Amino acid sequence: MLWIEKYRPVVFEEIIGHERVVQHLRSFASRGLLPHLLISGPHGTGKSAAVECVARKLYGENWVGNCTMMHASDLFLLGKKYLEDDDRYAHIYRKDESLINNFKHIIRWYASLRPLDAPFKMVVIDDASALTRDAQSSLRRTMERYSQTCRFVFCTTQPAAIIPAIASRCIPFFFGPVAPDLAQAHLRGILAKERPDGCCTDDEIDLIVQASGGDLRKSVMLLQVAAESGEPFDLVKFRETETSMVASAIYLAIASGDGASANRRIESLIIEYGLTAGEVLAELRNVLKREYNDPRIACALADTDYLIGHCNNEYIQLNAFAARIMNEVFR
């Protein structure tokens, strides 16, 4: 069993850090007076787990029936196929209508349902930054109309993507990166239960925490890999992914003057691996920090990141990035 699931918090006391935020959420759940919430913060800091703790406290054993969770990123990435494949929407999905109309209809349908044994139910929208402006505008009206029977909770890593009309109707809570000392103590506690022989030293645990950058979920995953791999501790090897290997190959192709090969690899990250242009830049930035540490490449990445948000063709901007550093850095 994955340790990130085995040690996922189910009550407020198990959440690591964020004492003030947890205190407020516990108070809301204890009194049964939950407002609309906008919960933001980096990945792996406990946002979704905290929402589930609120639902468990509010509804007890019926928390699953009274809490509807929708992943906005999956919905708007996969389109109507996401609705077709999910049994929850089979009886309300309208095949002949557009994705946005189906989204509006499904949200209104869930919001209008009376809860099983509580004054209101919860609709949790994860990755809320993936919602289009049209979808968010429709949510604003739904929040006003069904406030007596439904509370909305928006979880996102990008709170700036939420329109003011939604944000102003929610109480904001921020989950910051987990402090290193708390993360280290948590990992040692897990290791004491799973591997009493102490397969990882304190220095190795410290490296895992530092490499995770406050992402507790990533820390636990790396700890499990290190504990169960049966190999000597090698953080670089444990963290290596296919996409990071492709990103490294992009730099090698650029350094050798093979622009065509670099561009093919950049396009493969988007087409074959399904990364967004921003995620491609993130992979390239990780390789930069690990292997090159050149300020000229950092400036080129920053300029490309800005241009991608103001262009119609992300492929051209990524190819221009490769050409720029080939000319300025590796010429």
C-alpha cells in the first residue's frame, strides 16, 4: 500500500502544520456553520485532506454521500469523455449539449439536492484554477441561488485564477509549504512504524525534505521509494522521471547544435506526455538548477514563460527558447 494513502490525515489532529487554519476549519465543522471556502497553496500541503476532515466532522459516516468532489482539471482536459466515464454523472449527463452546458447543469443539479441528514451539503471543486471564466460566472449565480442547501469549496494552487466574483463570496485559507522540521519529524515517525531497522539516516531524510520543497506528499513518496528500493540511497536517481530525462536530452541537443532534435523532444513532451507548455518549462527549469545554473538560460525561461501567457502558439515560443539559448549560451 502506498504510504501517502496509508498516512493520509482522516482527522484534524493528523494534519501536519497549519495550526491556525486547522483551528478555524475545526471550529466551522464543530458548529455546523460552514461558509463557502477558497483554499489555496502548493501541491502536497494538505488542502484536499483538510477538506475531507471537514466533511467527516460535519457528516460523520455519511460524509461521502453529502460531499461531492469534482476535479476541474480532468473535466476541462478530457471534456465530455470525463462525464461519460464517471458513473456519478451517467443519469444527468446530456450527450447532445456542450461541455460547459453540461457542467452548469450538473453543478445546479448537485447544488439543488437536499442533503441526507444535514442542513447543507458540500460541493468541492479541486484544481479550481482550471475552470474557465464562463464556468466560474455560472458558479457565482449557483452559489447565490442554492446557498441554503449547498456550500462550495474551491481548492487551487493558483488563487489568482479565481474571478473576484467567486473569491469575494468565499473565506480564503492558505496552506503554505510544510516546515522542514515538521516534515522531518513526520517522516521519522513513518519510518519507525514501517522500517524499525532505520534504513534511512537523518541526513538522507533531511535531503528528501529539502528536495521536496515543502511538499509533504512528495516527501513521503520519496521516503517509501528509498526504503523499499533495496538500493543505496541516491536522491537524484529516485527523483528522476521520464519527462526529466527528456528535458535533459533537450539541453544536450541544444548544446550540440542540433536544434531540430531539441524541437522534436520539446514537442514530444506536449504531444506524447501530455504536458502543458508551463509544465515543459518547469521540467527545463529543474534541469537548469540541477545541471547548468546559467543566468542566461534562467532569463530565457522567464521571458518564454511570460510570452506563453500572451501568445496563440506555444510551440513557436518553446522552439524560439531553444534557438535563443543555442545562440546565446552554447554557440
